[in-house]
Amino acid sequence: MTSLRKRKAAISRQLLGRRMSWAEEDRIWDSFPPVGREFGSPDFERLMEEDYRNGVGVFDRALTGRFLEGVRIPADMRVQRRKRL
């Protein structure tokens, strides 16, 4: 059986390797140029205005109605105040 110190060192190396691979993956995703309707795209504002004029995507009234259809907020609902920290 290996010692606790060796086992802890092995686990630490594995975790460090995972963290480094996650950082590399983040760098790869960040290097992709934005395209289409993504935020940060050079055409984002133009495409959002076009969607608004056409009433599609997030501006579709049918979708908004469908999402709010099951939401019921009572008129006498109590407001909970936050406690001071």
C-alpha cells in the first residue's frame, strides 16, 4: 500500500492537470471569432434590430405569451425585505 503522502501528491498532480486542460479549453473557446447572432458579433446590433422588426426570436409575441401563461402572481403577495448584513 502506498503512503498517504504519495497518494496525496498523485491526486494533486491529477487535479492540476485537469485544471490546466480546462484553462487550455477556455483559451480555445475564447479564440473563436463570434459569428451570426452571438453577442460580440460585429453584426449583433443589426441582427437584433432585424429580429425586432420581424417579430422573431426573442421578440416573438407568441413565445412570450406561452412562457407567461402558467405564471400566477397573487395581488396580495407579501414582499420580503432583506435583512441588513
